[in-house]
Amino acid sequence: MIKTILFSLISSVFLLLQSCSPAPTASDTAATDAIKKPAFRTYSAEEFYKTTSVFGSSINHDGTKVLVSNDATGIFNAYEIPLDGSAIKQLTQSTLESIYVNSWFPKDDRFIYTADKGGDELDHVFVQETDGKAVDLTPGEGLKANFVGWHADDQHFYIISNERNPQFFDLYQYKTADYSRQLVYQNADGLDLASVSPDGNWVVGSKVNSNADSDLYLIDLKNPALNPLLITPHEGDVSHNAYTFSTDSQTLVYATNQNGEFVEAWQYELSSKKHQPVLKADWDVSFVYFSKDGKYRISGVNADAQTKLTIVDTQTGKDISLPSMPDGDLRGVNFSNDSSTMVFYLNSDTSPSNLYVYRLGDDKVTRLTNTGNPDIDESFLVTGEVVRFASFDGVSIPGILYKPKEAVDKKVPALVWIHGGPGGQSRKGYSALIQHLVNNGYAILQINNRGSSGYGKTFFHLDDKRHGQDDLQDVVYCKQYLQSLAWVQNENIGVIGGSYGGYLTMAAMTFTKEFKVGINIFGVTNWVRTLKSIPPYWESFRKSLYDELGDPEQDGERLHSISPVFFGHNVTSPVLVVQGANDPRVLKIESDEMVEAIRSSGTYVDYLVFDDEGHGFSKKDNRIAASNKFVSFLDSYLK
């Protein structure tokens, strides 16, 4: 499973000019210092969201342009970015639904994208033809579909869809000529289909045995009557996931944590059935993939909440040499068909993503986008620092600390920021929301509490069926760590989080008296209802979810006891709740009931609902409204 994380580099606003006059006097020096060090400035949410979010790196058939999604219009649309630096062109004109690009067609400038309706997560797969006409390749109500990849013959491609059975995804092969399709694998075994070999002969699927154990199965598409072949027999709890097939379709590269705490990359040779190591590190190997011609292997390691990416020449086994580049982490690497051209993104904590192009052999890289707001001085933004503290039982808890600029000469209020999941991770990289809050004087510590991914399998499973207990104590001890910092206002510490982080936020406000305010962003508050109402297409990992959180039929009493909605009368400090009306994961009724439960005891609660959003906010106006609401709420009740 590869999630593309796209961030970038923004140009500095203030250009400092040196005078050619004689040696400066003391007054001259003071005046120059004033110019070089402009007074600190606070920016609005509107200014932070004038930055543009860009992702996607598919290069077209003749190597002249890149396909991206871009939210310059306030909602994500498809754009083409010429590699020669000429003007960017908008390809779609959506005003209601965000468009997420997948790929150009192999031989022409048609392209594939996905979109849902109002954040309902029921994605359909579309083709936009060269005349601008959009064709829904997966029509129908209530289904969910995703693009999987291309056949090496460039005449076919693959899509998975749950139209036959809402619980499981079948595999279809489509023709590029007329979009006619054929069912090539009916997923009666309930596997989570991951990757199709370039020659179209194999598909790999995973099967969850528990939340700590899973297997990979190889399916022969030439002989569909054969049962899926188990290729990861093992003893004990071992997790496996597929990365990709090699470009010659002879090997499968996969992930396993069989040999230690962290995920390693291994390969399985289809002919010999032998397993061999590919890549290991002191952290999880997050992804592995290849350039189309197989010349380069791209891999990423999740090193302490920051991706470290390497590009290896598969013929020599050596890392490729890149010219000097601006500061930032390399992300979203892709190559042209002949591997002569590479595109990539650079990101940092203080800069939104920018797309670059590099012609292999050149002595420079060229930036293709300018996504930052030129009115924002990057020197006023803050780089996060990885820190650690000991929790109640001595377990070391990592996090990313953002210290406001004004904390140099005065104490500031602070927020414990809790990521989603369970099992997610707060990571380094640009966030307009984080920077807006920090720029407005709020310290933020993004806690990676026990149960977070990226720190080994033991740490990941420390919270199994102890949610709202041990991980909640981590949050409390995070507050205590903040209180130990000389520049933090000890009594003015709040808690904020989204999804599972929203749950822990409400748990902190309901079951402790530690925090002055809480901001719950579409957080679970009724675990019994949530676990009974999960979407049908989550069936392949339902058991894993129940192993971690609990089965609502068997563990109902415990799940009730950790659900804040039943104890809202215990909340005594102000809360802000933010919810998308179309959220399929955390139903709006949960937030409705949580708000009512808090109000019933007379405690102040504010409630912001977006009628056109789901589990996350894709529209820029809504992100601005939410960010402004956070700051106004915090200014009123925390500062």
C-alpha cells in the first residue's frame, strides 16, 4: 500500500540587498539589521491557504508533461504541467467534487482519475478523453472502485470494484480502445487485491488472519480455476503486504516483519518460488517500486516520522547521483518511459510541495511549480523537532514539537495534537493548519502515542484492546512534558485531534480534567455504533479491526465504557466539534449526540458542520473556515 505524500519548497519573500557604499556606521548597521529582521507577523488562514496543494507525477507518453491534481480553484482539479516550464493548463472544471488523478494513457493524452460525491468515499473511476469528455468506467449506485494499473502491452488496464458484492473487490481488465471489460478474477476468497503483474498473468492478494498476522496469495489469472497459492507460510504472528511486481513480471516484491521489529522488503521469484531479501533498515521500509523500464528502483524508509527516499540503478546496484538541490525531502518520484527524465517533489515543514524535473546527466534541476504564497515570509514559520518523553510506565513516546517564534521571549499556550488511526502516525512535512496555529502563538506537540505505526511492531500493538486507557495516559503525560518546558504556560494546555485523534480528544475531555479545551474533528465517540456500522468494503480487514479495538458483540461492555458520548455530562471545559455531514466512517449522528450530551450539563460546546464534506475536508473554503474557527475558539478559551 503506497500513499503518496506530497509536500514542497516555497521561495523566500524578502531579498536582501547589500550596499556598495563605504564601511557602515553603527546607525547604518542598526538600520540594516531592521531590514534584515522584519518584525514578526501573524498571518490569517486565508493567507496560509493561498498556498496550492499539488500531487501526482505521471509523465505522458512522449515525455513532455506531468499529470497532477491541484486545488488552485478551491477544489482539486486535474492539470497538466509542461516539462519545458511553459504555462500550466487546467484539464477539468469541477466545482463540486474533488478530482484525484491516477495516470495518463500509455499512448495518448487521455487520462484516468477518481472522484466521489461529497466525501462519501464511494469512488468511481473515470477517463477524460482528449476532447474533454469524461466517461465513468464504473457506473452504478453504491459501489466503490479503484484503478490498479496498466498491462505491459499498453492496450489494457485494471480496475477493482465491489459492484458484485459490496464486501469484496473483483478485478476487471479494460481495453484502452473502447473501454470494454472482462472480469478476470472473482474475489470469492475475500482477499485484499494489491497488484497485478505487468504481463497480466498474476495478481497478488493479502488475507488478514489477525491484526498482527497476514498472508500473501498469488492468483494465476491464466488459470482462474486454480486456488490462490499461499506464498508466505510461517509460524507465529507475521504481517505481509505486497509492494509491486518487477517490470519483467518474474518477481514479487513484498513487505514482511518476520525478521524483527521493523518491516523489510523481500522478493519472491515466481519460477523458483524462492524468497530473497531486497532492503532492510533500522526503520520500516514504506514502499518499493520501479521505473517503467525497470532501470531504477525507488524505495522509501519511514525514519522517525520522516521519509528517506533512495533511487538505485538496478544494473549497478548503486544509488544514482543527483545534482545540488534546494533543502527538502524528496517525494513522489516518477520517470519517463525511457528513464531519461525524472520528476519529483521537495517538501519541508515550512514549505508546501513544489514539483521539479531533472534530465538525467544534467547538472541542475528545474522547478515547475510555485505553490507558496509569496506574501508569507518563510522565516516566520516553524520547523518541527522530534522529541521523546517517558509515559506512565516508562515507555518512550515520540512526537514532533512546534515552538512558536514568540516563545523566545514569553510563555505561550500549547496543544497536544493526536493523529488518526488507530495506528496512524504524525509525520514531518508542511501543514497549513499546523503553521497557522503555531503562527498565532500556539505550541503544538504532535504525539505519536503507543499504537502508532513506524516504531516497531511491539510499540504498534501496545494499545490493542486498551484504547482510551494506556494511550490516553500517553496523552496526559504528553501534557506533563509540555509543562516541563520553560516557555509553555502550564495551565493553558488543550488537546486536538481528528478521527481516532478526535476520539482520544473527547476521551481526554470526558475521562480526565487535564485539559483546558478540546477540539474534536470528526472523532469517534460511540465505539459500539461505529464498529457495527463500518462500511461493507472494509470486510477484508474487519477481523483486524476487531482484534485491535474489540468485537461490538463480545466486547460491548468495555466499548461502552470507553465511549465519551455516554459520559458527556462529565465534560466541564469548552469543546469545539467539527464534522462532515457525509462522513461514512464517523457518522454525523455521533457528533450530534456528543454535542447534545455536553450541552445537557451546561458546558460550552461549539459545533461546526460542513454539508459537502466527509471524513476530511477537501474544499479549500471549508479548510479555511475550520482553521479560522480553531483560532477564534482557542483565542477565546485557551489564550
